[in-house]
Amino acid sequence: MYLNCHSYYSLRYGTFSEKELLELGQKHGQKVLALTDINNTSACMSFVRQAADFDIKPIIGIDFRCGAKQLFVGLAKNNKGFHELNSYLSFYTHSKQPIPEEAPQFTSVKIIYPLSQVISLAKENFSSNEYIGIAISDIPLLHRSPYFKFQKKMVLLNQVTFRHKRDFNVHRLLRAIDNNTLLSKLPKTEEGQASDTFLNAETLDNIAEQYPLIIKNTETLQNECSIHFDFKPKRQHQNLLSFFGDRNGDYKFIEILCQKGLKKRYDEITPIITNRIKKELETIKEMDYVAFFLVNWKIIQYAKSKGYYHVGRGSGANSIVAYLLGITDVDPIHLDLYFERFMNIHRANPPDFDIDFSSKDRNDITNFIFEYFKGHGQVALLATYNCFKHSGAVRELGKVFGLPKAELDILSDGKFDINKLDSLQSLVVKYSQLLIGIPNHLSVHSSGIIISEKPIHYFSATNLPPKGFPTVQFDMEISEDVGLFKYDILGQRGLGKIKDTLSIIRKNRPELPPIDIHDVKRFMEDPVINKNISDAKCIGCFYVESPAMRMLLKKLGVNTYLGLVAASSIIRPGVAKSGMMREYILRHRDSERAKQGHPVMLEIMPETYGVMVYQEDVIKVAHYFADLNLIEADQLRRGMSGKFRSREEFVKVKQKFITNCRLKGIPEETIKDVWNQTESFAGYAFAKGHSASYAIESYQSLFLKTYYPLEYMVAVLNNGGGFYRTETYIHEARLHGGVIHSPNINLSNIETTIIGQDIFLGLAHLHNLDTDLVATILHEREKNGPYTNLENFLDRIDTKTEQIQILLRIGAFNFTGINRRELLWTALYRLNTEHKKTHQNELFKIKSKAVSLPKLTSTELEDVFDQMEILGYPLCNPFLLVEQTEKTQHYSLDMPDFINKQLTLYGYLVTYKRTSTSKGTSMFFGTFLDKHGQWIDTVHFPPVAARYPFRGRGVYKLVGKVVSEFDFLSLEITQMQRINYIPDPRYT
């Protein structure tokens, strides 16, 4: 009897999930339910998948509305009808046109007009698929309606949007948020009715008694609608099934590609290699993923044709076929990678390639995919749901209730005493909790693209967000459920650094021979690079520069590729959380301790001393330790992350893991330890092939940093830096012999440039400089040559006072040899006294009136303070600015002489990290640079952290005890004080 039900994917209207709708339907004895969200199909797939669990036949459709006004409800008669509905809605979401008042001529869709809309349209003619929807509120006066004669066309159209009064209150708040209005001013026309709930049996009986034909029509319509999507684990996937339109041809082609790749990748072709290729190809063919590989291959071919670099990672790096096709650069034979982690005939969920491109190249790659594979609307981006969280919910509700911003800030931060709130504030907090988790709006998945065999609208309507690519209305989880497996195309700054460095080297050092950046094996064997890794001299390098990674590299003494592969996964939160990072380090450094692990664990994972490090280890432990089959083992691995943890299949597998271990006689304590390891780390761990891919990129960046440090650091600056702030990379360039210059009007571009060892910061570093002005300056310079002096610049460029001040104060005209204070006076005089420049060509050059200025001077120190004001940091050593330090000083290099002793150091704050102890109190890890640019790592335990807080950037006096853990030195702080800078000479 319910043909018009809403979930909370009726955005800013509905109040509960599609699962809760099914639970309600079951509670009210319903055998059929129709989900018809407002201008949205996000929940349809999930609704159909779960309906069988509640013994309910699902019907899906769309409630078409203009704002809150209901125009008509479309119900899919079958899958073809759902396709029609999605295509129709998508046209209007893409074009931003209003949905028409009347439905078009669908072939497989049932259309229900609410009685109010029929009256509004004065509709007299109805197609065979069109009905009049009668709401409960229409029943009392129906016998008086001029449409009473159309009873044969009438069906019951009772909306279900709420469960109770509280849902209705939440709904009104959502409507006020959507209308950006105070709750007190929300028009009634923008609300639903509080009675939009499941009806009691008595009400239904009364309707059936009064209007049996309406009930019969409703039941007939329900019987005529059905929908089917296959959600079984072992079902045909819905991705593109053939690359060339012929599966046999696809398979022959991938065999040819493997043979070509074999000659390129291996000098010696062993039986291990050929057997692995045969095994993988058979599995790929049996699971019907040949086209999946060829699509990824085609994407890479296009990227290479454009000179784009990529990294193929994820579990896909476990595949030798992916290696031979150039999708990844990880040799799975060399690393003994477990192909079954990526693909096996027992695995239900899909294979997964993550392909990284430079952030600058990614959009072009995405555009290529949409153009090449678009077919009949077969490509789309995946969506994500932006749900209400505490802060956002409080702020939105605060506006609805009319609270001032100051109160909103307090409530949003969560730092308030609930007992001291007034009634309005309490309401905001109360209802914000009810909003948390409700979808607020749809967004775009960070990287997921689907390429389907059927048109995308067979599965979902699409939006057209600012990116300009059609985007389905469901997320990754639902996509996988229905058999649409995403292609991950990601943007990554590290690849931009590598690509740009090679370009900068060619320009700055043209005499050098070309660099083969893909000759990674040579980099892995380079003793200088490996020494830099073990010494943690990796600033600016991909994935190995953070304080935590520097610490781990030193503790492990990493100096090999395999060591770096392990470190890339050990650093992940799961291993540290389970306590196994420390255990791994202990076993790595002590061969006797390495033998103390559980025998089965040591046998499964000898390479990592019996410690789970990679995602594959979860599968291996589940399979060999707990006797789960491969399907169950992979369900366990997958269930460790995100939403899947709550899935019923995961709960069952977890219980079986523990039961099987008990049946094998494994002690309870051991079962508990192994399970805790598995549970705490699996959701965060990398696949080994993923870590191996990261390590390859790390070696490429380490090679460039080691042998071309200045060019590399310029590329780092031009790609948004990395873990640290910009000034850290400027400091690193200076440490390697770079001469740092502030932006120069003739030598700087938007990005930072290098000439020999001179590095000129880019104009983009001047954040308050107008981007249009920068473009004009560069265009004029390219067209008519360098600027000869300030007068020449002002003659050629129309600029404002505050903009020229930025350029002059930062030293952009230092090349003139004139003091910048004099230049500033000159510029201000001209801009304030001369007429605004026109863009007409001047027939005669009129000289500017000479100005007699007093003798003006500025010091280097004043220039430094200008830099700090404009850039946010000085371009000199910050220790030159401190007011006073002790005459006798120690530095970072002295720390080995003071182990377990008190030491005072002076350090410039780079960054710090807050963490919580087991008791919930705050402690910190600090990172500083000493006067000579060497690192100081500090530990601030809770009592000291509370007494001596960080007070922003600057030089700090650090007093503490030097401690050594696995040869990594840090200073346990007992006192900390920020040292004052000398007074600003511009104002003294």
C-alpha cells in the first residue's frame, strides 16, 4: 500500500535510512514497499539488496519535485523503466532546468500524479501508465471531487517520511537549512505533513471499506512492478566486458602484450616467471577481467604518449601481468608478492588498481577516459555522501534558530558545559546529535571512475558537478555490491616533483646526458642513496620525509629497497597501534628475539619475523593460522575497514576465526594476541605491492635529491611542498648550496626558478599579490623584454599602490641597485600624483616629473622583517634574529655525547604533533632545526607539555634529557621557552 516512501537520501527532507525503512515496513506487515526519494536514486541499489532480508518485494522509483512541490511519482515497472527514470532525471540535473509539470511518454514507468497536481493541471486524459494518487487527506472530500469519476485511475499515494513526532521536527529543521531561513519563517509549503507515516490497520480498513477499487488498483500496480539486480558474490560483474568487442580477441591481445613486456622486464626468463604468467592469465580469463586489465593498460599508454609519469599501486602491484603491461613498476617475482591478495577465483570483491598521476596531469587523464570509453553513456565518477557532523550540524542549526556567531563558535568547538546552556542552545545541541550521520549533500569520490558494460543510467541517475563529468548518485560500497568496480585515478604531488625536476635539470644543466628515471634498480643499489636513507636525509622525498618516518628509518637502519618496502607499511597506524612496530624493530635488531614469535606466525611470515606488516598477512594468518578458506579470509581483511566492519558476513567470519583456533587447541591468550594484531592493524595496512610501489617512487625522488638537490628542491617548492612548510624546503635548498633570492621582477616566474645555484622564489609565494597582475607582468615581460628600472615598470604596468608596495618591499627591484625605501617613495609619488594610465599607445613619451627625495636607507635587517611580514618567514637563518642566547652553546651533533644527561639546545620550531596518552592527557612530539640546520627531535610528556606549551614559530630554548632508543636520539623536554626576536628596526 506504500508507493511513495522516502529515505534520508531525499536530501534535507527525509529523516532515516533505507534499511530503517525496510525495518518499519516489516514491523507494519508490509510485503511490498516502494522507495521513491526526491529527485534522487542514491539508496535504490542498497534498498533492493537488503529488501530480501526483510522478506519485502522492492519497488524503486523517483519522487519528482520542483522544490518541495510534488509533481509526480515515477515507479519503475522493471529495470528498463528504472533506466528511463534515471535518464530523465539526469537530463534535468545536468541542464539545471526545472522538471516539467507533466511526465513524458515512458514505456516502462508507472506515473502517479497527486490529486492536487491533477487539479492544478486540469488533466482529463490519462495514458495507460498514468494514475491519480490519493493521499489520506484527500479521502474525506473525495466524493465531492470532479475527479471522482476517475476511480479506475486512482491509487493510494500515502507518503512515508517520518516515524514519529521527533522525525517531523528534524525534517522541519532540514527544510529550514535547505531554504536558508529561520525556522520561525519556514513556509508551510516547504514542509511535509506530520501524518506522512505508516498507517495503522484501522485507517487502512476504513479506506478499503470506502474505496475498495483504490486499494485494488494499488495492489495491481504493485504486482506489475518488479526490479532485479544481482548481488550474489559469484555473479557476472557489470564493468566493460570486452575492450575490442570480442573477448577472444581481448585475450589474444593481452597474451601478446605479456610477451612483449617479458622481453623488456626480464633478462632471464625462468620457469617461475612463465608459470606465474600462465597462472595469472588463466585466473584473469576465468574471472572475466581481461578487459579490466586492458582498460588500465590503455590509460597508461595514453599517459606515456603525453609524457606523464604514473605509479600503479594498490593490490594490483601483486600481479606480474600488470608489471608486464606497464600498469605497475613492481616486480612481483623479486618481492615474492602474493597474487591471491589481488585476485583469486574464490574472492568475491573486485581487483583494485590505484594509479597515481601528477596532480597537474590528472584532469587530462580523466578527460581522456571519458572521451575514449564514453560509448553509450558508460562512464561516470563515483559519488560520496557528505553527512552532517557535529560542527556543521551545530552551525546550520544555530543559524536556523538565530543564534549569534559567537555562541555558534562555542557550541561548534564542543567546549561547553551542557548544564550552563540556555534553552535555545540546548535545543541546538540536542538536535545536532540527531542530524549527525544524515547525508547533507552529494560530493565526488576522490578518485573512483566506473566504466560499465550497460549505460550508467541503468544503475543510477547522474549529477554534473563543477568538475564537468557525470557522477552517479551512489558510493563505492553500493557500486561494488552491484558489480561496478571502480578505476582509481589519483593526483599526487610526488610525481609532479619528479617530472618537474627532470625538466629543470634539462634547462639549468643542459650539458648533462638525459636521465633515465625509470632505471630504479640502479638507484636501489646506489650506496650513497642508501646511506642517505639510513641517515634519514630524505627531506622533500616522497613518503619518507616526515618526522615519524625519519625516526623509523634510523631505528631500523634501512639501507635497502626491501627494507624501505617494509618501513612503508610498518609506519601505518595499525602496526603501531597493535604494538607490533616496536616488536618488529626489536626482532629486526635482535636475531634471538626474532625466533621467539609463534611458530605458525614465523612460518607464515619469515621475512617480517612473524609480525603482520602487509594486508596479505591478514589473509595468510586467517587461512593458515585460523583455517579460514580464502573467501572467508578475504572477507575478514575487507571487513577490517570502514563500513564493511558492521556487515553480517564479517561478524560471522570473526567468530569462525576464534572458534577454529580453539578447535586447534591454540591457547586463549595466543588467540587473543593474534586477533588483536589482526583487528587493530588490518584496516590501515598496505598491500605489499602497494608499499613496493611507494618505495620505487621514494627511490626515484631520493636519486634526484641526492644528485640534483637544488633542482629537486625547486621542483618541491613548485609542487606545493610536502609534509613541511615552504620555509623548510627553502632552508633545505640553502643547506645544499643554493643561494636564495626573494622574487625578482625580471628573473622570477609564477613558479620558483633556478639559474646555476641562484634560486629566485616565484611570484606565487607573494600571497597578497593579485594573480591577474602577475599574469600581466609576465606577459608584458615576454612580449617587450625585461624591465629596466622602476620607472620603466610603472610606464608599462598599470598597478595599484598596495600591489607595488608588495613588490618593492620584498626586493623585486633589487637589481636596480637603488635602496628599496627610495624606490617606494618614488612609486608612491607617481601613483598618487599622475593620471591613470590609458591603454592607448602614446605618440610621444612624456618624462615623469623629477622628484627630489631625502636620502633614504634601509638595512638588511629591515628587509628581513619585510620578508617575514609578506612571506610569513625570513629568507635568512632565523637564528640571526634572536635577541640573546648563551655564549657557550651545544648543537644537535653534540647529542650523542650527552645520552641520559641534561642538555640545553636552541632550536627553530618546524612542526609538532599532539597525541594522547592511555589516560587521555595530551603529550607532544616536536621537530626543530638547530643553528646549523640539523634536526632536533623532542618529546613533551603531559606535565611538561601543560607547563611549557608551544607558542608559535620561532627559536626555542630547549632543556631536557637526551635519550636513545634504537640509536635514534631525542630530547625529553623538562623546560622550554621561546626566545624573543630582536625589536623590529622598522618601528624602533
